[in-house]
Amino acid sequence: MLLRRRDLLTTAALAPAALISHAAPARPKIAAVVTEYWHFSHAQHIVDRFLEGYGWNGEHHMPPMDLVSLYVDQKPKNDLSAERAQRFPAMKLCPTIAEALTLGGSKLAVDGVVLVGEHGNYPKTPKGQVMYPRYRLWQEIVKVFKSSGRVVPVFNDKHLSWNWEWAKDMYDTSRAMKIPFLAGSSLPVTWRTPSVEFPANAQPEEAVCVGYGGVDSYDFHGLESLQCMVERRKGGESGVRWLQAYRGDQFWDALREGVWPADLMTAALCRSHTLKPAREGFNDIFPTLDDMKRMVKNPVAYRYEHADGLKSTMILMTGLVEDFNFAARLEGRKDPFSTQLYLPMPPARTSLANFFSPLVNHMERMFLTGKPPYPIERTLLTTGLTAAGVDSLYEQGKRLETPHLSIAYKAPVESTYWRS
Amino acid sequence: MRVAIVSTVYYYLSHAQHIGDRFLIGYPLAGRWHKPDVKVVSLYVDQKPKGDQSEERAREFGFTVYPTIAETLRCGGPKLACDAVLIIGEHGDYPLNAKGQKLYPRHEFFKQCVEVFEQDGRAVPIYNDKHLSYSFEKAKWMVEASKRLKFPMLAGSSLPVTWRLPDVEMPAGAQVVEAVMVGEGGPDIMGFHALEAMQCMLERRAGGETGVRTVETLEGDAVWAAAREGKWSAELQGSALSRSDTPQGLTLQDGRTQDLMKPGVLQKLVAKPLACRIEYRDGTRATLLMLNGAIKDFNFAARLKGHARPLSTQFLLTPVPNVTYSACLVSKIEEMLTTGRAPYPVERTLLTSGLTEACLTSLAEHKRIDTPHLNVQYRPPAASQHMRA
């Protein structure tokens, strides 16, 4: 859905005088600010789709905008940015973020910014978080906005920062400066099998996501999977009161004690397309608890309570599944609501990570309309939940009160996952 | 519900194993682990190569492996002793005919089942996995036998019932102008799975299915020439290709997306293209493109009258080893067992079996062939049959 140009100009005229929101031009110029660009890096999946187009709605879709500049923070041996710049000479390789945004001039010269701060060789915190420089990159972008007296929409891939304070600062700045801000994982916007939407105004009692991967990397995807569903509930999102993490023996004890609902965990596992067979000679078999213990060396769970009483549990079962599966118990419904948030994942199953296509498409919509298709508050919350999970694990599974996560927001009723 | 399984082989990842096991240990269905209310009582395996699991399954799950099909259906007793038969005639070591078709003994197995039905005065539902036969005449005999003895029959591929991306259905009664299906040819050479996927969409068109008039298979440069001449819609070909998650070539090299319709791209990737042009009796045209080397999945596009944009989708084949798409298929088999009716007509697979044969005949004879024998008529159920829950 495209707004007409005059609609946007009218909107811009009503914006506060201090920092004028951009009026999206007919063909926006986009700057990409990324950590690393190589085969299978997030920057490659995203920027390539702007450059080469992608399959969308049953045709090869070329985004109606131009990727005019690229900043790459690190260039290891397998860097692709030089090759891309050669084939796409309209894209300027810039040595600084400022130059990527001003195109060598003195003022902001682009209409949108894509910030991809995933992957790269960065130090780790004592808690094991990779210190991706999202905050630093964001600050450089904001510097140009401030000096130009103008803001444009920004997309941030994945979480805002490993550091909660910085993430909050990014959010606060975006509010204060009225920067249209979109962020998060591809999980909320990818295909679903089945293709079902969490009912708007449902009343969930419990929600579970069973996925895979590591702490501080894939837990975020599990949290976004949960959040994009439960935020649609009656009353909207009310924020999170506390979080407690489990791993290893604590995890198995908690599972046994029924800390989170076993039936929802089972429902989620039954949505998997990759449930690892527990017995040789069988290709698709439901694991016993002993099977799970044997196959999952590092189980992790974050259990947290929302302000309205909803309990959510993000579970990582690396070794048992290789996909993300959601299940929730809804008031008044006997059977759980469940689905898989399906990622066509290269290289084993596909050659393209086409779950980046709906993500890029949402970015396009924001660059053309000035409006993020879903609220930044979702990713502020999941960023905070990720950090809280890391903290709780670091503190041996202590329950942490999270008053800073009293983030209330309402989600759009219209579905934003891949359905067309 | 007592079920007998008649299979060519039963080893890990054979069709018999991933279909049969679902009746033994259950399968994921609609967000729960579902255990069918079915007892497998007997098994026949035609071949027992290395890795054969028939005996260990029989031991663990309390059934018997019999040396003949008749004994399998009678569980070693004097009369038919089961309530349904699954004929899984896929995989195993069988000769190829001159057209490259593997001579799986599906018809032969089926005939033996029918003989037991006739002798014992009772017939039960039969599921036949994949195509009915490499020969249309044999396939036709099978369907006619089921009508004559009045037993429900279900057949075909899992593609019609697996997940779709997007989850779309051909509107019932749609006026289809043209359709294109793109896929990769497996050991079948000619894509039976692709034909079933295409047929499960096209059969829903206005007037129902009334059969195929001609078939023409092109190979090699003739495919590119025909494409250039506009023998089928480039828009539909592009639409179907745009649904693929598996473009090869440069995508494998550095992960970039590609427009496979750009001049020269497909020619570079596909050493041996095949195009099967199908002309239905009601004028509908469909083209099956086997593009080995360009993509590895199955994607469909159709132009419908009154619709500005083509209808297009990918038939999702979920990964090995779980192949959860076979769970979708088993749920359909179960539906026949519990309702006593096939959820979709066996005539679909009669037609696609015949189409597979005809496409290969046309390929062998290097010319378009008339297919008056493919006047297979049927109407599909109005409700969608693929996995959506």
C-alpha cells in the first residue's frame, strides 16, 4: 500500500519545526551501514535484495529505490562488498558512516538507512555477549541527522544492542527525534506452517516457543517469535515483570516439575519439520524425556511473566530441532494454538535465505511511507528480554525483576507475516 | 482397523518406511502427536536388500511378514483378514523400460489383492503410493477393478497435500487460461510429482477435469526455442520461478538473489531442459518445465480469467529425514480408512500416470502425440485437501 506523494507532503507540513520528518521522494535513496558483507551474512541477504531484487508476490520484484551507499565496518577475506560495488557502480563504497549518509556532501543526502549490525569479529562481554557495534553505528547515523536538521527512517537488523541502556537510548532518541524506526528478526515476518495468525484480542494464559541456537544469538529469534504473537492479545502488550532462565540440570528439573506447560512444549515440537529422530532407523519419532536429555546437551529456557499475567517461555533445544515453533493456550479453547514460523534455510535446504524477503519488503514500505509496519517497542522489549536472559543465566538462573521492561504497546491488527 | 502393507522394499527412508512407520508410531498432525487408530497386521516385502527393516518392525510391533501378497491380506488364514491395504511400490531394484520408466510392480501387486477380494467375496480400501503404473492401460485396469468391486481407492504423490507457500488454493470453478509448473526431475526423469501438483490445481477449473488431448515433450535447445517463440507464457514461467527458494549457479556461489528469467541464465544452468506441453481437451494449456540445474523445488503459476495477477505457489517439500510432507499424505490415507471414501478421486492419479507415460512417449518419439486414451473425467472435491491446519 503506497501513500500518494501529496499525502506525505501534507503530513510533513504538520511535523514539528525542529526536526522535519522526510517527505518520501518518488524513488528513495538508501544507505546501508553494515558490520560485514559475505556469503550468508545478514548484510549480504539484505543488501543483495535491494541490489538484485527478489521473488515477491509471484514475480521478480525490484525495490523501487536505490541503494546508493554502503559502509562496511570490517572486511575479512571473504568480503563481497568490493564485488558488489563493481557490479553496481551506483552504490558508493564509503569509508565512513557520515559519508554514506551525506554521499560526500555536508548534509544528509539519503532517504533511508539500513543498519545491519550482525556478524563480525567483535569482543565478547564477560557474560558471553558479542559486542556488535549497533549502538556506535546508530550514533554515527544520528549525528548526521542532528547536523542536517532532518531525519529519515532507519531499519535495524535484529536487536537494538547487547547493552540494555544503549538500546533504551536508541529508542528514546528515535522517539525524541521522531525517527521512523523499524527493527527485529525475520521470524515475525516469515512464512508460517500452517499459515495462521494469532487471534487479535485473544486471551492467552501461557505461550511457548521451542527453537534452537545459542544464547544472545538465537534466543532473540525465539523471543521475537513469541512477542509477534502475544502482542496481539486483548489489552495489547503490557510489559514484563520478571524473567528467570534455566539451563542444564536446572532446565530438566524445571521441565519435570512443570514450571512451563509440557503440553504446549509438545504442541510446539509437533510443529517442527526437523525433530531429530531419537532412534536409529526411524525418521520421524516423538522423543521421550530421556531421548531429549541425550540429544540436547545445552537446553535453555527463559520464563517470564507479563504485567497482565501472561506467562511466556522461550526454549532452545539445539540438537532436537532446527526450527522455531510456537504454541499458546488460549482461554476458551481446548486445543493449543500452534504453528511453525518457517525459515527456508540455506545451505542445507535451500540456496537462498528467502525469509529476508518479507523483512526487506517491510523496510521498503517504511522507506516509501515513513511509517514502520510494526512497532519498535516490540524489539525494545525483546532486546531487553534477551539481556535479562543472559543476566539470569550468568547469575545461575536467578529470577530477575524487570521493572525497566514495563513496555506497553499495541500491535497492528493487520497481519505482517509472509502470506502472499 | 486392521491394515496390511504390501511393499517393494522396507528400509530407512524408503516410502514404505516413512509411510508405514507413521501407522506404527504415529506422526505430527495439527500440533499434536497423532497415533492412528489402526493396527498394522501384516507386511509383504518384494525385496529385502541390505538395510531391510521388515523383520525388526514385525518383531517390535507385533505383526507378521508373509511371503506372498495373498497370505499378507489373509494374515496367513483362509480369508481376507484386513480392513485396508497400503500398496507402496516405490524404491527397490526393478528394470527400466526403453522410455526410462522403472517397472515397479504396482499393477501386479494390485492384481493379486483384487484376486483375494474376488475369491473371498469382500473388498477393502486400497491406497496406492505414487503413480498407479508406468502403463496407462495397467493403471486403467486398476481403477476399473476398484469400481467393479466397489472399493475406495486413493493414490498419488504427497505434493498435492503438502504445505504451500503461500497457502493458496485454486478457486473452485476458476477459468484457467494457462498454467506452468517448474521443477526438478528426479529419478523419474519426467516429474510425476510435478504433474500431480499441477493437476491438483487444474482439476478445480470450471467444467471439472475432462482429460488431455495432446502432449508434446521438447528437450534441449528445442525448449529454449519454444520459450523464445512464446509457446508458453514467459510471465507464468517467471512467476513460478520467482517462488523458488533454490536457485542454483551464482546463488550457490555467493548467496545473491537472481532473476532466473534474465536472458541466458537458464540456458547456462540447465544442461538438459525438458518441457512437456499439455493440451487439455477443454483447451486449457499447461507446461511442465523440468529445469535440473536451475532449481530444486516445485513451483506453480497459472493465469486465471478475471484475475490481474497469476496465482502462484511453491509446493513445500520439508526436509529429510522427517519428510513431514509424508505425514500430510498419511493423514489423507487415514481419512479414507475412517470415512470409507477417498478424499480426492483416484482418477487424478490415473490421469497423471497416463500423462507421465505420454510425456515420455513423446520424448522418445520426438513429436507431439495425440492422447485420446487420456479422456479421464472427474470432479475434485470442493474443499481444499492440502495441509492447512
